[in-house]
Amino acid sequence: MFRWISKNYQTFLWAFALAVAVWISAVLQADPDETRPLPNPVPIQIIGQAPNLVLNTNIPREVEVTLRAPRSVWAVIETDSDSVRAILDLSEMDAGEHTVQLQIQIDPRPVQIIAVSPRSVTFELEPLITRTFTVDPSIAGVPAIGYQAGDAIYEPMEIVVSGAQSQVNKVERARVSINLNGIREDFDQTVPVEVIDENGQRVSGVTISPDSIRVTMPVSQQGGYRDVAVKVS
């Protein structure tokens, strides 16, 4: 048997190769490969970010992915949107600028990644800091004629601003805007808090806690004044 194989091994190899080629051809005809982009962009998932660091760069939220896969695999991918994932791994990264290639994870097999756009992401990591500010009221308008406003009470008096170091350091004060124009009764409202820079411009990209406070202010009628109804004759 072995002597026959040794004498005819070339014929045996050719027969084996031909059989494999016929099998592959049959499989491809029944389940042909298709190359095309995913019907929907893939959301970028961020993992491994250190709790004391924060992203200070707007990175893409989604990526376009083009794959080559058999038609049967495409059917699975299109049915399960979570079968393809784009991972941005920030593990063991320090503060500073980084360029990281996205990891594309695909559950169904076999599949070949043809193109990813964008393929890598450039971003900056900054230390996460917090600062405390006393609320600074900005009062506009005056009560109705014959009325006066008393001292305001703020609950709470202080707020905490947290975020990337460069953004938090821009904050000069925390402001609440109060409009007393024409008021005749006690002011009692929950007012949103704004954080502004030295030029009076609002600072974005930070977290304010709490983001609104309760403001109460007594409004009373002055002596010598009285509200009366006017009847038109």
C-alpha cells in the first residue's frame, strides 16, 4: 500500500487538490462571499478609562465598517446589530494626547474586515478635577410699583463643578438669573445654575452639581400703596 502511494503520490496529491477545489467551488456557489459596508454605523464603545481622567476631545461616536463574508454570515450580522462592535481601549493610559486604533470585534465567522472609517482616533486625556463655587445671583427687573423685594435665600448656597482640568479652570463664577420684573408676590422658584468664564461666557463640557437651586425671596407691599381695581364707565 505504502509502496503504491510512494510511486503514485503525485497523482494522489493532484486528486486530493482537485477534490478540495470542487468542494470549495460547491460551497461558494451555495453560499457566495459578498463584500459590502454594514447597513448601519457601529457605535464606538469606550473601555478601560481611568476614573481620575476625562476625555477632553470630541471623538467620533460611530464608525463605518466594510466586511467580506458569506451570505449566510451576512444574514446573522444584519439580524443582530450587537454582533459587530467597535472598541476604544483606554487601559493604562496617562494624561496627554493619544492616537489609538479601534478594535473591531465580530462574533459570526468567517468574516474579513475590508475597511474601517475612521480606523484610529486621536484624543486627549486630562485629569478630572472638582471646584466649589458660591452661587452669585444676577437679578434683573424690579417688582411692581409699590412693592419691594427682601433678601434672597439660596438652597444650596454652593455648587460643585467637575470635569477636565482645562475646562474647570476656565470657570470664574456660578450664576443664577432671577427676573423680578413686575412681581407682586413672594419669589419661590427652582433656577438653573450657569458657570461662566472671566468674559461672562458660558463654560461647556463640565458637570454642575446640583445643576439648579431653589431661590426664595419675600416681596411685600410698601406703606402708602394699595392695589385697587379700575372700573371703566
